[in-house]
Amino acid sequence: MEANHILHSGYFNETLRSWHGSNTLLSINQLIYPVFVTDLVPDESSEEIPNFPEQRRYGVDALIDHLSPLVNKGLKTILIFGVTTSSNKNPTGDYALSKNSPVRRCLPLLRSKFPSLTIGVDLCLCGYTSHGHCGILKSDGTIDNQLSIKRLAEIALSFAQDGAHIIAPSDMMDGRIGAIKTILLNNNLGSSVAVLSYSSKFASCFYGPFRDAAQSAPSSGNRRAYQLPAVSTGLAIRAAERDVIEGADMLMVKPGGPFLDIIKEVKQRFPHHPLAVYQVSGEYAMLWHAAHANAFDLRMAVIESLIGMRRAGADILITYFTPQLLDWLKEAQQY
């Protein structure tokens, strides 16, 4: 054997192995935990979510109780999704602006209770519109983009004023990043609230459990006219470029596992923007069910899947496995 064919000498102990993976290391700081706050149950209660194992919708007070031990374990960042009753929904999503909405009620409490926690809020109309689409519709059923981004900007401002550190628009409307950045700037919040854009969000079957959780499935049609087609690389890059130009602070690819090539290309095109990757509800459920069918060890599979996203270029990992990872990463420092 020739000397230059010997590879084992470069990774025979833990320190040497770590030097080969600086861009794949996992840490608690990279994790964002998605949570659901709702008025479907009393404030002190929570409820199971069908088809979404071990995930729950929380009343405002129950969410505080749920997060407290996780923050004590080192949880740094959450991403809040609001879920409301159908009686609060209308065609233009007005209830998102209401001070009685679960998101707006929980934000000041979270800021007061957890001063070290970074609080992100998902921004979309689908959970507040009676038709379940991510924007306001015209009479012919198509999206009215200008009215939609105006409403989204108004909601973003209210969330920011209530205490959100990060606004994360997931609607995929054209121009919404510019509208949000402008309204924040005009209200003296331009430098103190970040915008994490769902820049490359695909129309995907992997969102199924989430739509049960958020009760946000469209009542008719689908979202393929504004979410990206799974077959396209070019549109994903153009969408990210659009949002960079409009001032997005951070970018996102969603879903994660099926789109590792997109993660890699977006990061290569925009290396100076932190890149988040969302391991979505269907990916979570797939890993959970496979592990519970004894196909593999859950911890090893989750960590391997996230390392794959890191290797592709992810800086930030949005995952429902965050509570477990707070323990797993402390137990397994080699990751």
C-alpha cells in the first residue's frame, strides 16, 4: 500500500474526526423549535394533533409551561404558529391583527418570562382566512398580491410591536419582504427585528401533518400558483435572489431532506446570508414512525438527517425534534 492511500491516519481519534466536520457540527444554538399556540382550548390546556405524533397545540399559559424546562436546558429560539377557531376566520384574515389572537397575547408573556429566548413568528394568512389560502383572493379566486402583501406587512408590524425578534413570512407572495422591511423601517423597528424569509418554499406533500396542526388546508384549489414547483431549481434560486434584493436578513429552504441540492445551491449563491432549513412535519412523522417500527434508532436517524442538511449548507435547523436534541446533543458531544 502506498503512503498516500492511507486515510485512517487522518481520523483515528475523536479530535481528528472533528476536524473533518466543522461545517457539519450540530449545536443547540442552531436549533429553532416550531410551536403551535391556539385558542381552540383554554389557556391552561393543550391538545394532541392528529397524524402528528407527540406534537400538541398549546393554550397561551400552557405554552409558557411547556417551554420553561426547555429554556432551562438551553433552548435558544422558537418559531410560533397561531391556530384559531373557524369563527375567527374571514376572507381577508383580519383576526391576525386582533390583540385577542393567541399569537399577539403570548408574545408579551414570552418576552417577560424568557428574556434570553429569541422569538420568531411565522407570518402567513392561511391560518386566518376562511378559504385557507396564503393571501387575499380576487373575485375569480386568484391571489391579489398587492392587497396580500399590504395585509402581511400590517400583521408583521403588530407582531414586532408585541415583541417578536424575528418575522418569518411563509406565504410566498411576490414583494412581501420589501413591504415588511419598509413598514418596520418606517416604524423605527428596522434595526431591531429580523426577517427570516421562507425564500425557497416548495409545494410539497410533506406538509400534511402541519396542515392538521394549523388547521390551514385550503378549502378549494391548492397553493401551487405561489409555492414553488418541486421540479424547479431555477425558481428556487430566483426566489432567494428576489428576497435578498428586498432585504431579507436570512433565507430558508423548505422542506429539507428532499431538497438537499437546493440547500447547497442557495448557500453557494448567497454565502453571506444565514440559511435556515425546515425539517417539516412530514419528514418528522416519517422518521418517527420508521423508528417506532424498529427500522432504525430514532436519535441516530435524526442526527444523521440534520448533519446531511448541515453538510449541504444549512446554518439554522428548524425541527420538531428540538426538545429531544437538547438532550441528545449534550449526551453526544462528538456530534
